[in-house]
Amino acid sequence: MPPSKYTLMHPEARLTADQRQQLIHWADQEAARLKPAATNK
């Protein structure tokens, strides 16, 4: 996500609510996928 100072001058760079949800969903999926690999050490 762009720094807040940047988005003040470039409001089009802000993520939409849908984009934020997509990012959160992706991060949750990746965390779940990587968790088993981290516990196998």
C-alpha cells in the first residue's frame, strides 16, 4: 500500500474496499499455506 503522504497527492493510488478485501484474503490464504511448512522444521 502506498504511504499516506503519497496518497495525499495521488488519491487514485488508494486501494478500494474491494482491493483491500482481496489483499486480506490473499494474505490469509498464504499464511495458511505456509503455516504447515513452518511447523515441519
